[in-house]
Amino acid sequence: MSTRIEAKRLIPGRGEPIDNGVVVFDDGVISYAGTSTEAPETPDANVLHTETVMPGMWECHGHFIGVYTANIDELWNTRPQVTTARAVGDAHAALQAGFTTVREVGGVGVFLATAIAEGQIVGPNIYGAGATLSMTAGHGDVHSMPIDMARKSFERHWGEDGIVDGPHEARAGVRRMLRTGARVIKIHASGGVLSQLDDPHLPQFSKEELEAIVDEAGRMERVVAAHTHGKRGMMAAVEAGVRTLEHGTYIDEEVADAMVEKSVVLVPTRWIVDFLDKGAEERGMPEYAKEKAKAAVASHADGIALAIEKGVKIAAGTDIFASRLWGRNGEELSLLVDCGMTPLQAIESATANGPSTLGPQAPNSGQLVEGMDADVICVSGDPLSDITILGDPDNVTHVFKNGTKYKG
């Protein structure tokens, strides 16, 4: 039986909103989305009335790793059975908040995706990366333990080791992630904040390594997501052909122009920077991370604002990694508005722009358009007047993923 949603406003994901809109879908596919005056007759449909109907949202940078603090050592000191069980609840929370798709860039998302597809657990459509690829001593290494122990820890928690050095190992690393079911390849192209010894400003991986990863991923119809903070790492990643830059803390005009020229998408993860800045003490951050975070906070918002001004395509992502935080993903949109987006642009970043972060692996979703997947949510209130309402899962009254109702 088909479902018909009649709404005071229809936000299509890309394009202008429609007053008194109607969405009709059947067998998981949208058959109509437009004005009520042109809507087809659907006498046998289940009819739902709502204030706002819009596409299911995309979380384009999250981690299902089942920890509670901003200290990576917690992960290695917790059994993977426990962290994975916590991640099951996190996946459910994401879906209930209106996020029908998650691009999971490091964690157990590849395994959750299998269980969700089997119908054993409930969660969003997950496109996972498996483990992230890092050079030795890079952001994805564990600097506090011997290298062999670090490798075994990655295998224990995420299925495969992600530490690679040299073009040959880089290609092998991509292939190991494919063995876990990776739908996107995640790399660390600069230092990071929560790792101990590396500098966020300095690039990681050589030109030859980056090109090998991008080439190997491309042959298997995967794109590469590059964690980057500093300019040198961003420029190297863009030149190597990555699809997305994650974080982009120190973006300047040269980087923004290069991203526009190469059609590279920015996933700015403003949420995590704001979250850690407002409570570093209670987040469990080690001292070395607090210092690096302070430096990043000062530049991050300015970089996003510049990217918006320059016309860089932006896809919303939070970098939420901790259990009990999933479900707050919609707060990213109001933070993007604070950086210069309109509410409509922020919604586009969390809907229509999401598939561009996956390339050939992307589903036919993110917009309310005839023929697209019926990933649809209903919202109480008008997010175009108050974008903050999308940050509260209680305001998302109904969630349909591939046409099946999971909330409401």
C-alpha cells in the first residue's frame, strides 16, 4: 500500500520549498513530490498530515566506536564486544533523529550495515570505511603502544589493520578495507587533535602514497575521504584526487579555489569542534589534545565561512564518536547557519549533498523527487524559520527509510 504525506511545507532537499506539498511513495520509491493541486489521486493510500516533510538527513562523518570519552585509550581498554553493542544503540538513535543515512568514516559501521541489512538490528543506511588508513606515527596510529600492538588493536576492534607505509602497502590497505565491506576509503592526510604526537598542520602520506590509495579505491568504484586540518595536507589530498576533505580547519582562499576547481566536497564537522571547545575538561580529553583543540577552534569557523563564500560544496557531518551523543546530529545544521549558510542551504548540505560524498557507491536518495528512494521524515515546526528544531529528535515525528516506517 502506498503512503501519502500532506504537509504545510515540502522541502525537497535541493530547490525552493513548496507550500501545501504532497509526497507519495510505494515499494520504497517516491512516485510524486510536489504541490497538492497537481498531486495524483491515491484513494487506497495511508495518509499522514504534517507541518514539514523533507528528505531523510545524512550524517556524512560519524564514528560507531562505542566509547564514552574523548580519549582514544578508552577504546583499547574496552572489549570490542561491549563497544559494538553500544554502537547498535547509537545506530538506532541516529535513525530516530531523522538520519536515514550515515557515512561512517572509521569504526564498526561496516559490520552494523550487514546486521541492519539482515533485519537483525534497526538503524540507518550505513556506508562504512572500516578502519582508517594512516602512515606509521600518523593520526590513525596509536602512539602510546608498540607498533605491533597498535596493529593488533585495529584488527581486534575494526577487523583489519590500517597502518600503511609506501605505495604498495597503501594499495594493500585499501584492499583490506574492501575485505570488511568498505563503501568509502578514509585516510589521514594530516595530523590530528586526539592523537598524541602528530601536528595537525603537517601533511601525512607522500604524493605517491596518496595517489596509490586514490587509484586503488577508484578501480573498485570507491572514493576517498581525507581527514585534513593543515593547508599542506589539504592541498596534497586535493591534488591526489580525493572526493572529500574532512574538517578543513585551516582552509584559505587557495585551498577553497582548488576544491571548487576539482569538485572536492567539504565535510566541516563543526559540531565536534564546538562540543569539545565547550567542555574539554568533562570530555576526558588528554592534555595534549586540549592544547591542539584550542588552536583549531580559533580558525575552524572562519575556514567554513570562507568555504561557503567561495562556493565549495558542503555536506553536513558532525564527527560524533561517543555513545549517548548519537541523536544530536541535527545540531550541526544550526552551527553551519552560524557560519554563514541560510537554513535552506544547511538542509541541502544534510540531504541532497550527501550522496556526493560517496561517488559510485551513493544511493538514489537525498531529495524528494520522483523515482528516488523513499527516505523521508516529517518534522513538527518549520526548520526554515528555526533551524534548531532539527537538533532535537523529538521534533522528528516520523521516519521512513526506503519506504518503511521506523518512527511515528
